[in-house]
Amino acid sequence: MQHTELEALLHDMSLNEKIGQLFQISGQLLAEDSAAMGPMQDMGVTREDISLAGTVLGVYGAEKIKKIQKEYMEHHPHHIPLIFMLDVINGYRTVYPIPLAQGASFRPELSGACAKMAAREAAAAGLHVTFSPMTDLVRDARWGRVMESTGEDVWLNGRFAEAMTRGYQGDDLAGDETLAACVKHFAGYGAPDGGRDYNTVQLTERTFREYYLPAYQAAVDAGAALVMTSFNTVNDIPATVNKTLMRDILRGEMGFDGVLISDFGAIGETVAHGLSSDRADAARRALEAGVDIDMMSGVYPEKLEHLIREGSVKEELLDEAVLRILELKNKLGLFENPFKGADAEKENRVILCGENRALAQEAAERSFVLLKNDGDFLPLKRQETVAFIGPYADRKQMLGGWSFLGDPADTVTVKEAAETLAAGWNFTFAKGCPVLDPETRLVGFGKDSQESYTEQEREAMWKEACETARQADKVVLLLGEHYLQTGEATSRGVLELPEVQQKLLKEITSINPKTAVVLFNGRPLDLRLVRDNACAILEAWMPGTEGGPALIRTLTGACEPTGRLPMSFPYCVGQVPVHYDEFPTGRPYSGAEDTNRFLSKYLDIPNKPLYPFGYGLGYTTFSVSEVRLDREEMTREGTITASVTVKNTCSRTGTDVIQLYLHDVAASVVRPVKQLKGYQRVTLEPGEEKEVSFEIREEMLRFYTADGSWDSEPGSFEVMIGESSETENKKVFVLKK
Ligand code: GLC
């Protein structure tokens, strides 16, 4: 439709029709009997509200969606099509690694390809919008939603945000294989006090703008069609009713002109925040802030009609929101083809097809991070007898907490993969123990963590594991979090593995010290016990449907782990939030050799994380030469080329990720000790060496200066190039006036 036709449609709609477009209902409300029970009743929503709703959350399946769409449009006074939305976070049915694991790949382009694959499956199933990418900057592993982010680095998150957005949306939102992207959660949701989900966020204006906004901006610049509000406050005003944030910053400064949707129930929750005096006040404030769609709080359908008829809310605000929603439907091509890509035959053909599984496996392989490998423990050797022990040795649920449609039954477990990919190897398997301690019970999204084993069964499991370990040359322990321990509303005050798994680790390593640990988790954990007892540690995150084959290929050396940590693993929970790009402070502490008491340090733990951002080993070793600069001064218009020579010092071909960090030595505000500004992956044959060069440009030196402008300042800068954020391989250059 032309824009003028949309405006004509808008003006022909009744007030209730217009208000209906702003209401998102969940699929359960579409059930015949939903009028009488559950959220409908709680929300005070009528059947008429449902019949006029503009969008739907959580319905999927080509035939079902086509049926609903057809019936809805027939009954709708202007036959306006619905938009169907769902959280397709790390895959639709073919599940690839959680976003934090994708961040570890340092391959945004791979995440883009995965997003495109997910869109192809979801669009065939009739969906139009995904609530992804989540681009919240995260620095606190206590917050369970770190698993949905790509990590602690501002610049890297922006690269992933734009790649995912483009992957979902492709070149044509009306296409049969694309999804509209919804970047979330705007804004600053990843920094709750105490790492406790939904808690208050306290950020200075500068920190907010320099660290928390850029990744959202990258997604907006990549064309994200929607933005989702966050549950938290920004400057002590809930984001969802924060007019300055949404109209002045998001729409004004950042140039977002798409649809703004609230998070689940978030408009209504502004009453609980103590901001809105009641639901009517919440409705008014949200509309004035420019929130177009009310996701499941029911406040808009319940309150807007009266507010507009009594004149306390301008109908122009409603019209503006309706027009943005109609424009989104138009961009999706729904007026011409309300069924878009919904196609049951195609749905069956593309979902879990070999090509998609292969991509999911590649994404998993690229996400693994080797944290320790004493004595080249890994890769395993064919002649070794290896016992795979632990709750993840043969576990289907490796999909993470946001894979709504992922079916664990589709997953290839580590044991199943070994039987096909390593048939000639001497592998044995034993579970050893459940994931969780007996007294721990977690529920979420209709699932329950209860693994009901009798005491006898637990003992038998344990004994079998111990005997299996005793008989083997080496052990691979497969441990981790329960998937209900990570994701939304899963904040943890203790970052260790479940007690029962810690006991298994100690018992097994006391029986057979030649033990490696593979970890399945959705957040950085306190790995001191693992580090002290294991010869090797491989971080596997929640690797998805093809996690098993990816792991067997990696453990047997068919492929090399090349991931690098996207988020620091703290020494212990007392360190968090911990991140590499901290400020120096006036009393910097360089480490244990610095015995001065009055420094910025702890009495009982180190300042450095156990494993830092950017860190990861491979199956080979490399040397990196000193940094070389082609000049020592640059002007604003100039550039400097910084280079190192990288050499494979091992007898096996390998890959390294060479990282470029910059530090503004003195500026009008304090600057981080270093910031990632680029990286290059190099694959070298044994003995081969290669020059790796980075071009440094003035715009890489910009920040929010003391007067609030986004600019660089003349002075000295340190260039650091190395294999992780802990590199001190540096040279200095000067930016001249
Ligand atoms: C949840 C999450 C959000 C998600 C939405 C719809 O509460 O905060 O990330 O997209 O509801 O499921």
C-alpha cells in the first residue's frame, strides 16, 4: 500500500479499532475458552479487545497462523492483518549456540548467517517478527540474562547486533524468508544493581551513552524494524514511560522511526515501580513516551478509550502509533499477502534440514573456548581409553533457556555423536550424577528441573562413574548449569557448579587425575575448583542442537577450538561486575608484587579475573612480536599502521585471534585502561609467520569528552596488540592538534 492509503485507512478506523492495533495478545488468549480464564480475566480484557488486537505473541506454525489470520481478517472491520511475533533468539527449531557463545566466536558474520537460517525456518512457520537481537551490555555474571548478550565489549556487541539484524531482515522485509528484527532491551537492562533481574539500573549519563547505547545504535543503523523497551528504570524513570529516553534519545538522537513495543507487561508494571499512579496514568505516560505496542499488560485496551474521549490523551498520539504499526505491516507486505512466508510444506522441508544442522554445528564448534590444556591433554588420541562422565555426557537439553521451539529430542548428544563420529575410539560413558542437587527445584516456561532419582539410583550412578574413571587412561567430565539456571529471572548469588557436580569432580580427579572438564553453562562461572583439578578446560556454553557432534569433532582434533571469551570469568562472585575496560583509578594495583597497602585492591582475592575477556587457547602456540608503528604521530586526517609478526611455534596448523586495543593516556575524562578496536584471525602452518597490521584512524579515538561532545583529544595513546585483553605488548603514538 502507498503511505497515503495507510493514512486514509487510519482515518477511516474507529477509535476502538485504532486502540486495538496497539494491543499485543499472547497466543493463549486466542483459544476459544480464553475469554473466561487466565490472563484474559486477570487483564480485564474483553473478547472484543481480542478481536481488534493488532499483533500476536507466541503463536507459530504455518497452518495455525494462516487459519487465525484468515478468521481475524474476515471479522476485522477493515480486514487489517495481524503481525505474529516470537522470541527466536538462538534458532527457531534448529538451535544454534546461545548469543554469549556466539560472542565467543568473534565471528559476527557467522551469527548473521545463523540469524538468516532462523528467519528462514520461522518465516516458513508463519512468523513475521523476532524479539532479537538482545544487545544489552553485560558485566555481571550474577545476572542470568548474560546468556542472551554477546558480552562485555561495547564495540564487539555492535558488530554482532548489526550482523544479526541484517541476517534476520535480509534485503526485503516482505520476503518469504525474512523476519523483522526487534532490538532489545532499551535501555541499559544489563546493569541491574546486585545483578538481580528487573532491579534498578544506576548509570551516569556518560557511562550510559558511551557504553550502553552504541550497540542499540548499531542495530538501529542496520535497520531494525522494532525496538523493545526494558523493564528497568533509566535515570530513575521506568524506560517504558521514559519520554526523554524514547522520544528525545531513541527517536530523536538515534534516528529510530520504527515500532516501539513494551516488554511483557512493562507498561502496567510502572505502577509497581511507583511511577504511574494507576493503570490509566501508565497508559497515558507510555503513549506520550511513544510506546506503540502494549505487550500483554492490557493497559492500552483497558484505559485508552476513556482517556482519549475525556481529552486527557490526544488522539494524535494514538494516530501516530497506529500509523507506525500500519507502516510495519506494510513493510512486511501483509496487506498484499497476509500469510507472507507461511507454507506448511516448506516448513517441513527447511526445519532441521541438513544445511541448517550443519550451520548449527559450525557455530557451536566456533564458539568453544579452550581455557586450559596442560601437557596438550587435548585433543584426545585415538589409542587412549577415555571415559566421558557427567550429567552432560549423554544429555539432550543443551539448547539454553530461550529456545522456545527447540526440541531436545532433535539434539545429538555427546554420546550419540561419539557413536557415529568416533566409532573406532575407545570411549566409555557414565552419567555420574544429575545436573542439580536433590534439594534444588527450578521451574520455568512450563518446565520443571526435577530429576527424580532414588538414593539407590544415585549411588549406582556414582559407583559406575568411579569405576569407569578407574578403567580409563583419561577422563572427560561434562558438567554445567541446568538450562533453567540461566536466562530470564535466573539471577544467582553463587557462581559455582552445583554441589553434587563439584563432589563428582573431586572424586573422579582423585581416582584419575588425567581429567579434562567440558562446561555447559550460560554465564561466566567461578571455575577455581575446576582450574585446580582439571588438566584441561573447554567452555562449551549451551551449544544447541548439534552440540554433540561439534564437541566430539573438537575433542578428537578434527577441528580446533578458536573461541575467545566475550565476557570475563571472575575469580569469584565477589569480583563482579568485572570487565577488562575498567578505569585505572588513582591508585592502580599491578599485582601481588605491589606490596603497597593503599592501592585499589582486595585483601583476599586478586583484581584480575580468573580468565579475561579475549582469552582462549588453541591446539597450537604462537609468538607475537613487539608492536611496530609506521609513524609515531598522526593528525586527525592521518592514520597510523600498527603491526606485529605472528608465528606458529608448534607442529600443528592452528588459528589465533590477534586483538587490537587502544588506551587514551590522558584526557578530559578518565579513559579505560584499554578498549578493543579490532581483531584479525590468522591460521598458520607449523613454523609459518605472518605480519598482522591494523590501521588506526582518528574516529577510533573518540569518546564523550568532558563537555559532552563525541570527539578525540590530542595527546598520547597506547597501542596494544596481543592474544587477549591482558596483553601489555604496547607502543605509544601521539595524536597531534
Ligand atoms: C520477556 C523478555 C523479553 C521477551 C518477551 C516476550 O519478559 O524480557 O526479552 O522478548 O518477554 O517473550
